Amino acid sequence: MVTTRLPSAGFSITIRIAVTADASSIGRLTTCVGEAGAIVTALDVVDSDPTHVLVDLTCDTADAAHADQVVKQLEDQDGVDVRKVSDRTFLLHLGGKIEVSSKVALRNRDELSRAYTPGVARVCMAIAENPADARRLTIKRNTVAVVSDGSAVLGLGNIGPAAAMPVMEGKAALFKRFGGVDAWPVVLDTQDTDEIVAIVKAIAPAYGGINLEDIAAPRCFEIEARLRELLDIPVFHDDQHGTAICVLAALTNAMRVVGKRMEDVKVVVSGAGAAGTAIMKLLMRQGVGDIIAYDRRGALHRGMPGLNESMQWLADHTNRENYSGDLPGAIAGADVFIGVSAPNLLTGDDIARMADRAIVFAMANPDPEVDPREARKHAAIVATGRSDQPNQINNVLAFPGVFRGLLDAGAEEFTEEMALAAARAIADVVGEDKLNPTVIIPSVFDQRVTPAVAAAIRAVVRGGHAPSNSAALPESELDKAPETTF
């Protein structure tokens, strides 16, 4: 069996195998795995005796069914005894992916007396007298709540809070790795809008920001709007604004490559949920010429019945010619296709009907709206959300830097101006001299991205009305503290 899907580290397995100790036995194993369509990434000898060798063979497969097929083909080989199969993704998740560690050593009574009783009482009273001091004297200074009800987990749908935890843990790990931000999953066993708003409002004093995650539209719009009104800390729905920032950054550079202007292009967006709506609003703010929003029910157009409030707004403010047909018809002659919806909606022939020097962002995961290999035959630039394809559009380019900047500046809200500034910062990291059709967005591991985004956010905050938080610390301590801690 040779799979049509591409192997990836997300389906990596380690197989413990005993084979006969002849000169070609290990070579036969790797050949078998390769013929099954998997990619060998490691092979380690665990033990041996005069007649047998025990090895751990690690390989990337395309999905769980493909992994089973690889194992079966190994089992069918003469002289091969498969002892154990380990799914490396599940191994990585054993016990969760994050932990709490103390910044204070607590080595003796002196440190204990300052970190806890009696010394801590002085800090508590300082905050009671000036609540703004909590931003400097507690974890609030650098901590974000990653809040989800598990109702719209990427690619998985409404799986509930417990099943959403691994995603939220991963988000917290990314916050720390890329932004130095301490984040904690807060998964809620309710999908009632009023309850979610009330719970987040109640826990907000402990956090410097709220990152809403994987909450289904249209409830996510109301939850975000109400929390922004109620709280004095930034509320950021990453599915909306993180995605929109990264798409605008990638599109900015794609336009530079193909030599087109935002105001001249026609864009089709497949998916009018949280991500698609935010993308379209930010593109409109950037001056994109025309947009057609497409969802399950078809192209959103004026006079379309039964639309919710968010979709009605899109129908009223996009689709200049009031197109009402199917998706292949919508992208005919379009300059840009952006997909945040479902897999395999388009073919290479559909992409061929787009305008000259077309741009395709097919970001459904794990399978995009159109096969990237087919799209590249006709489009000038193709991007996806996959890490194994060029031009990966990934929210990790945005949210760590956004919150790093918000926390550094003591911001009380996140604004559209910040989104535009963050997108420009991400786009500019690539540099005009480095741009080409396969490099329109920085790597998620580019260490310049988070500082650039954070600086852009701080500039917007401080150009407006950054709050002044006076901490009850001796002046000498204030002088020594780095800027990023305030």
C-alpha cells in the first residue's frame, strides 16, 4: 500500500522489532517501511545476541490507518517479530504538556518569610490599596488564560472541554516557547454564552489577558464583545484575530511578489465562521478591492434569507456584484482564494480559472481545500496551514508576540490598529530581498518574529493611552527591572 496522503511527524510511530542477525536484516526493514509509503526517521539497536537483533524503528506515517498498514507489512516479513508499537504523539502527551514551576527557590526560612507569611501580607495590602499594582506584583504581569468550551476545535468540531484540553495545553506551551508568556488552559463545562462571560469575568483578576480559543461562531463574537466591555485587560480571540493577522501578513508579501495592489484584487474567502469573518474584516480595513464570502449555504449575498447577524453583515458589506453561485464560479477570475473551511472543495482545474498570477491560501487542516500540488500547477503562490508544505500560515506567528506586547505595555484592550501593525511587522520580517513564491511568510521558528510583533503592539499602545501603573516597589528595584517586565 502506498498512501496518497503525505507522512508527517503528527503520526510518527516507534516499532520495536526483533530480526534475525544477518547482514541484510535491518536493510530489509527500512526497505519494507519505505515501500509502505512511510519515512524512516530513526533506527536504534536496543539489544542483540548471536542470533537476533532488537531494534527500535521510528517512522512518519500519514494517518492511523497507514501506521497500522506499515506495521502489518513488517509483520508479514520472514524473520521479523514485532514486539511493540508506540504512537509517539500519545507518548508526548502522557501527563500533559505543561507544568507549574516556582520562580522562588524557598531554600531557607528567610526566603519563606518573604515569599509567604509574614512578608506576603505587606504585598497583599499594597495591592488592596492600589489594585493596579497586581500587574507588577503578581503573576498577572505575565499570565494569560487560554479559555475554551471545546465547541469548535480546529478540524474536530464540538468535542467538549476535556477533549479540548490537549489543544489548550499546546497553546500554553507555544505561548511560553515563543513569547515567554505564562499561559494556562481554562476549559469550561458549559456552552452557555452568559455562563462563559460570567466565569471569565470572575477569574479575570488573576490574568493579564484572555485568549479565547475554539469557541463556535456566532457565540464567539458575542462572548468576545461582552468581555471586552466588562474587563480592563485585553481579550483576544485567536481563531479570529490571530488567523486574520497571519493571513494579512502573508497576503501583503504575496502581493509584493505578484506585483498586484490590495485595492485592485478580488478575493474569495471560503468559510464565514470566526476565522473567515475576521479575515474579511481586516482585509476590508486594509482596502482590498472586493470580497466574496462563501459558506456551506453558498455565496453570501444581499437578499439571502436566514443569515445570522455576522453573516448578514458580510452580505451587506461584501460581494459588490451580488454573486450567488457556487464556489468554483466565485473563484473564476478571482485574484486570491483564502480557505478556512473544509477539505477538497476545489480542483486544480478550478484554480486554473482564476486570474493570472493567482494566489491560493488553502488552510483547512489537516487536508486543505485544494491539493497544494494541483494548485501550484496554476497559481503563482500557494500557502497552507501545514508544516510540511512551503508558506505555512500559522497563528503562532502572531499570538505570542501580540500578548508579549500587550503585557509589556500594560494594555487594557486589543484593537484593530494593533492587528494591522502586527501583520505589517510579520510581513516585514521576511524582507523585500528574501521574498519569492515559496517564501512569503517567516518560519514559525524565526526568532525575529515575536520581538517585531511585540514592538509593533507596544508602539500602538504607547501612541494611544497606555495606562500608568505605579508599583509599590523601591525605586532602585524599578530602575533595575527590564522594560519587558512592565
